[in-house]
Amino acid sequence: MQEAWPSVFRIVVGIYWLYFASQKWQGVGWMHSLMIATAKANPIPGLHELLTSVVVPNWLPFALAQAVGETVVAVLLILGLAARWAGILGLLLAANLALTVAFALNDVGFRWLYYLAVIANAQIIVSGPGSFALGRFGWVPAWLK
């Protein structure tokens, strides 16, 4: 049973990303007002200016990139393909959310959901896909292992 835990953890994190990705599949228009509020609330020097001058005016490509990234991470983690690479991408996406969206929330306790996503993806990078992953099969190309 001990060898199954990394796989179970990877799949749960994949479902987490699938949930957030699925919110964007019907459209990303709702993200525009969120990006504006996030840019205004961000206290980090340099990042605040980047958000207000680059991200908000060009919000659509950034929103689509977030949606595609979340979907790719979710599928790869659930299937157990390129799990460490998916963990790296998930870590970058989670860091993006932790450094931007989390500051727009008034409830500090709720921010920990974003911070925990960073830690969860880091754990996948360290532990790998686990023993129950499609990447373990010999017919899977090396770049997907």
C-alpha cells in the first residue's frame, strides 16, 4: 500500500487541476474582471506593474494560457505521463496563482489553498509518478515517462 501513495497523491492533484481547468472550458471572459482586481490588489513591487501594464491589457492570451496549462497538467497527472514535467508546470501555475489571485482575497485562510497547491506540485516533482502510472509501461515514449 505504501507504494500506492505517490500515485494516489498525483491523481488527487490532477483532479484538483481538472476542476479549475473545467471552470474555463465554457469561456474565460469572467477572468478579465478577476485579473483587474488582482492587479490592483497585488503588493509585490515589479509584479504589480507587470500585471497592470502587460497582463491586464492583454488578458485573453494569459487567460487562455492558464486554461490550457491547467488542462495539460490535469490530464498528464491523472494518467501518470510526464508526471515530473507536469509537476513543474503545475508548480509554475500554482506559483502564479499564489502570487496574484491570492492577494485579491480578503480571507487570509482561503489563500492557503493557493499556497498548498505550490507545495503539492513540488511533492509530485520530488516523488515522481508512483507505481500506478501509464508512464511505467514500456510502450510509452521516453519523453512521456
